[in-house]
Amino acid sequence: MKAIGTSSISNRQRLWLLVAVVLVLGTVLMRRKILPTWNKWRACEHLLADQQAGIDPVLEEQRLRQRLQELNSAWGDERPAEEKWSEVLTRVGAGNSPLVSIAPEHVELSAERTIRTLPIVVQGGVQDLLHLTDSLEHRTPGVHLASLDLHVDQRDRERRRPLQATLLLRTIAP
């Protein structure tokens, strides 16, 4: 016979309930506080490594813009390549993943469509690269991600090798 006012939950059930609550609170704490702080810390580490390696973002941007002008003159298009891909370059520049290289734009003309393909290579952490590709695919009108190739630069023999992503971006115009 049970005493009046006693609980029907056993100690084992209370322990499992406590473990479940701790797991839920731990997961919320990780997602809301620890992971964003960790990602910001990693971005600061990458920026510091770039500064120590002597990479100047302003000079890098000038070099890439000069490369775009060279591509434009090589392909002889009526509009500058920078104008066609400016929103893509703006999104890439605004992210945490630095632009490594831009290959020449490929233009395929058919009777019905003009397909432009721009291969670019960016590097960074997995999460930064995935956020960038998501942003390019879903928030850049008219630009589609045709291919994504993730790889590690094998020439870098250090323990911490940056992940690189080669993106094939396409625009299709009538």
C-alpha cells in the first residue's frame, strides 16, 4: 500500500529523466553558444594564418580583378566578365572562404540558349564552404551550381591542410 503524497516514479526513472534533460540542455548549449564561438575562433585563426603567411587581402583582390580582365580580353565578350559574375564574386568575397583562383569562363552557344560556366576555387573549413555553396545556389538568382569538388591541397605538407572546393557555376540565358 502506497503512502499518501508519494510519487509513483522510481529512482531509475528519475535518473533516466535527469539524463535526458542534461542531454537536451547540453545539445542546446552546444548549438547556441559553443559552436558559433568555435567557428568564429577558427575564422580568426585562418585570418591570422593568412596574415602570417603574408597574404594581403587588398593585393589578392587586385590580382583577381586583373585576372578577370585578362579573361575578358582573351574571350572577347561584349560585357566584362566581372559584370556578369559580380554578384557571385561579392558573395564569395563576403564569406569566410577565401577565393584561391578563377579559371577562364566557358561560353557554349546553341540555337536556343547561351550557357556560361565559371570554375572557381575557394578554400576554408567544411562548414564555411557548405554555407558558401548554399548561398550561391539558393540566394544568387540565375546562377546554378553544376558541380562541387572538395579536395585537400597535397602540396601543403603541414598537419593542418586547408580544404579546397572547386565550384562550377552556370548561368543559362535564352
